[in-house]
Amino acid sequence: MRKITARASARVARTAFEIARGRRRKVTAVHKANVLKLTDGLFLREVRRVAQDFPEVELDELIVDAAAAHLIRSPDRFDVIVTTNMFGDILSDEASELCGSLGLGGSINAGDTVCVAQAQHGSAPDIQGRNLANPTSLILSAAMLLDWRARRDGNARMAEAARLIEDAVEAVLADPATRTRDLGGSRGTAEFTAAVVAAVAG
């Protein structure tokens, strides 16, 4: 059983379009409305309705099967993907693995007034306290939280801070010498984090 409502679908769609407006101006709605006619049909209807408020943003629609294939074959075709929880969970893991590791994906649970940042891979208790975890997911989640605050409050400084963190992570990951062990490097959690901090400051 799953619960899909028009209100929740419209809220997540509006967030997707607002994010896309500041990026490459494209939203891909991923669904299975050809089979899940009632629930995904309702979701798709609300996405299309919200899209009318954002004429400057392109709306693309893909059935989830095709979306999973295109994510591997031509990931550059995507900018912002809006979908339901189950499909989003699967596709976000797929996208992270395409980048090299589940530990590379940022993650937030965002509402209108509350937002929670968390590492996409969870708490990883099996390697807790051993300086082994790749902190990229948690760092990028913090950047996403700053960006959410920036959009909610109209705070340009928070948006700039989010961009600086993302750029720093990208720069550190680009150098094989500063990558964590799961990515073929030799750095531990603390060393990688220190390198990111230095990149932000520098």
C-alpha cells in the first residue's frame, strides 16, 4: 500500500521546478502511470499542473523503466528528477553508484518549514569510529541544507556557502591522492574532511 495525494505531489513538484529554475531549467517527471493509473496518474497530473507556473522550465516525462536505462546510457539528459518515494530511492542509489559510490550522494528530507540533512547511505555502524567512512555524502547533505535555507529565506550568502562546499568536494575528489579508500585513495574520514575544509577556505 502507498499513499499518493494531490497536495503532496504538487508540493514536491513545485520544489523540483524551483530548484531547476536555478540550474539547467529542466525537470524530468518519472512515473509508472501506464500501470499505476490511479496513483502515478494523479502524481503526473499535479506535476503537469505545477509546470504551468514555470514556463521557463522544460518538463520531460519518462516511465521509470526508461529513466533507469537513460540514467546509465545518457545521464547528461537529466537535471532535476521529480518522482515518488520508491522510484526516487532506487534512482538516487543508481545515480550514486554511477558516480563511483553510494557514499557520494547528498540527501535531505525537505518540507516547507523543516529540513533534515542526512548521509544517503545511513549511519554505517559497522565502520563507526574507524576513520574509514567516506564523509562526502554527509558534507554534500549539509550543502543541500544550506541551499534549502537559502531558497526558503532568500539568503544569498547561504547559497554561496553551499556552492563553495560543493566546489570544494568536487576539487578534492578530482585528485586521486585525496580520495578515500572506497574510491581507490588512501585518505581516511578525518583527512578527507580536512582537505575539503582547506579547499573551502583556500
